[in-house]
Amino acid sequence: GRSAPTYELNPRAAYVLGIRLEGSIVQMALADIRGDVVSELSEPTNPSGGLEVVVQLGRLFLALLTAANVERDRVRFGVMGSPGVVDPRSGHIDIAPSIPHLDDINFVEAVREALGLELTIENGVKLAALGELWQGEARGTSDFAYFGIGSGVGMGLVSEGRLLRGARGAAGEIAYLP
């Protein structure tokens, strides 16, 4: 008999980008395909907001790549958690008072262009709910509400193991209820 071939995963074959955007801080992390973080950077969010934050994200991404000694084309995908309501149809972020002028631009498309990367942007509290479903206290639970209290109040709703976003991305935006 022949012996079975052995394959080894090259963790540096590709990378993913994670971004946390809040009114006070931008954090970025680059991870290899095993999920090991290879580089992290953070700095205060540009208080001008809008396009200035887009420029800041592009600059930080290049600094992160340089620090990790990784070529841009090796980064395959990114995910950003942001404040506010991310409308999946328009690409706009509404109701994000902690960062001015986000609702003046198509923020999702502008960030994708600045990074040169396929990127998913979702409300940060909704992403936290998914994290709890995957590895946290809600693992094995199919229905729950995750409350996030920070500079604002938000909620991520999970039903039958799936994140509820609502027709325009506003499901769980309890801080703005009348």
C-alpha cells in the first residue's frame, strides 16, 4: 500500500482584515487564514468624520500591511464593525451621531475603494451578537438578544440562529425608539 499524502496549511497564503470603527477609536487587525493576528494598529477616530475617516482607514490599512510585511493582494476580505444603521441596499450609514457626516456619503463603497478590498460593513453590536453566537455565551442558542452599552445603546437580535437586520438594517436599534 501507498501512504496517504500529508497536506500542510500555509497560514501566510492569505489574510483577512478586521476593523472596529467607533466615535473615539479605529482599530485594525490583520489575521492569517488560521485566524492568528499578525498585526494590529489603533488610533483616535478623525473627529471631522465622513470622507476624512475614509482617508484615515486607507492610511491605517497601508501602515498595517507595512508592519506585517504583507502585500495588499494577499488580503482577501475584510469586515468592519461600525456605529449606526448600515443600509444594505444603499450603502449608507445612518443614525451614527458619534461620527459626523457618515450619512453624507456612500460610506461602504468609499471604504471599499480606499482599501481596494472586498469588505462587509455591519453595525458593531450586531457583529458582537454574531461573535456570541459563534464562540460566546450564546453558543448553542438559536434565539437571543444581545445588548451593547457604550457611547450608545444597541441590540443584536438572533432568531433561529440567524442575525436579524430588518428591511433597512435597523433591527435592534433600541436607542432611537420613540
